[in-house]
Amino acid sequence: MGIATIGIALLMSVIYVILGVAKSVGEEFNPVKAVSTVLLGLLIGVVMYLTGQPVTQAGIMEQLAVYGGLLYVIENLIKAFKRRLE
């Protein structure tokens, strides 16, 4: 059941990428950004798995929301940090 934590995080990162592509009208698809987002989702899932976050049927939607929020916050922190270094 613990591996499902990683799967849920990956699912949320794929949904996040799809939503990002859908909102980006007129912009070219950037596979590097998409893959980095999915890898970040994988990392979040692995950390949650290693810390013993349980997966319950009632909690799956909550976990999707939490992982989506974590993706948003961490991704934007990384972008802000990179822009400050440039």
C-alpha cells in the first residue's frame, strides 16, 4: 500500500503538467519543464513514502490536493531561487 503514495504523487504531477499545457495557449510545449515537474512529483512521493504517509481510500483526494500544492510551492521556490541567481 505504501508504494501507492508514490503513484498518487506521480498522478498529481502528470495532472499538473496537463493543466499547465492546457492553460498555455500559444506557447510551445517544453518537454524539459514537463519532465522536471514529473520528477519533482516522484521525489515528493518518495519522501512521503519514506516518512510513512498512509494511503487510505478516503484520503486519496486529499493527498492529490496536498501533492498538487507541494508541487506548486516547491516548483515556484526553485524558479524564484534560479531567477535570483541569474
